[in-house]
Amino acid sequence: MNAGDSRDRRFEVYRRGMHTRHEVQEFLTALRGRITPETAGLTAFGGQRRVLGLRREEVAQLAGVSTAYYTRMERGDLSGVSESVLYALANALQLNDAESQHLFDLARNATGTNRRPDRSKTDTRLSPQVVQLMETMRDVPVVALSKLGDPVGSNRLGRALFPHLFPENAAPVNTARYLFLDPRSQSFYPDWDDVARESVSAMRLLAGHDPSDRQLTALVGELATRSSEFRTWWGSHTVRTHTAGTKRIAHPVVGELTLSYQTLTLPSAPKIRLATYLAEAGSPSADAIDLLRSWTATPAPAQEPHTA
């Protein structure tokens, strides 16, 4: 078997891994494994334990269903499972909001309903009004991203803050590809592990919401084939939402910055999110942003916002 065949085979494994039954099985198994009887408030069943977390019968007890019924769910069959059972299961497994959303998405997809994609909701083109809005936010770096992390627009300060995502005379770079396939990302993000894990968990949420998304399937297959870190973290089935927080950046021009970020969504473009970055007033990071702003104000011709 040559290298190309091996890559194709691994891609197919990860493509199949996004199918709902397989996803449900691995997701529930991983969640069950992280909770002990003590943290769940259970008196452990007798006998020597052969599992690190809860047994299936213990999850069933907590969720108020039979062991056979929970076993059926963990084997990937969520078809016909009521909302009340899903809520009970979410409570039993101590799921956070993102994990609960993922569970409900998996249950919805388990019905096998084939829906035509709503093109109006997958359009990633930026309207002139959104482009104008970003450009008026001159003091704040702004990057517009598709659901898969493709930069579809930015203001000048946003492009300057993330120069590797916006190479000159080339198309913008997908954020996940940058994180896992470009070695410069590990220097750019001092907390690279945290940033990269966040990217994987966001993709897990997308996979649960629409496992038939071919673009997502292709991206996951590519990253799983080319990055051992992605393969490992993808297999952990961790799901989290990351709409706000703090990031450290080691910028190649202005040095290290610590920025708070907020992710905004627009009703007129639900599949696009605007990522904004702020520095604390009077901090060295604010000084670095000022320096970056001055750097972008050079007489060189301004690059127009990219729109996809």
C-alpha cells in the first residue's frame, strides 16, 4: 500500500467517524468515562471496577431509564428518544450547554431526515453594509469568519493582527489549517494547545449539528490525516462553545499581546461570525495595538476587504 492509499484509507475512517451512530457511541462513551460514582452522588455497585468512569447501569439509574434502553442509546441509536429522556441523560452525564446542544443535534440527526440545505443560510458573502461596518471599526481588529473558520473578510487592523491568515497575493487561510498545518502558529499563539483544542471542539459541535456537511467532512479528513494532535483531540469528543475569552499572541511585528475577544453574530448573515479583539486600556497590549495601527497607516495601497 502506497502513501496515497494510506491517506485515503485514513480519510475514509474519519469520514465514517462523523456518521451519527458512530458519533453518538463515541460521544456517550467518552462522557460516561469522565464521571465517577462519587462525583455523580452514587453508591458504587459492588465488585471490582473495570471502567474508569460510570458503568452503563449507573448512567441508566441516574437517567431513570432501563439499562437496556441506555445501552441501545450508547450503541448509537437515538431514534425516537424523547426530549425528556435526553434532558435526563444530559443531567446524568453532567453536560454543559454546548454538550447538551451536541446531544440534541445528534438525536435530531438520528431520525435520518434528509433536508435540502438552505442556501440562504450557508452564504458566506459579506454585504457591502457589513464590509463598511468593519472598516468603520478602525480602532478594533475585526475578522469575519465562516462556520468552518475561513476568513471571509476583515478590516485593515484585523489583517495586520493576523498576517499569516491573510498572506499577500493569496487567498486567506482557514484558521484550523493554520493551527494544525502551519508551524508558525505554535509560535504565534503561546497557548497553542488551548487555542487548537478550542478549534477542534468547535468543529465537533458542527459535526453533530450537520454530519452530512461535505466541506466539514473534507476538512476533518485532511486534518486527521496530516496532524497527529488533531487526530488525538478529535477522538476525545470534547465540545465547547468559545464566544468570548482571552488570547495571547506573539505578533511578529509588535511583540506579545494579551487581548480579550468577543464573537458576534449577525441576523442577516447567520453563518458568519465577527471576531473582535480588545486590549485593556493603558496596558502594554494597548500600546502594541497602537503601534500596529500606526504600522497599517503607512502610505502603501490599502488592501480591500476580502469577500468570499
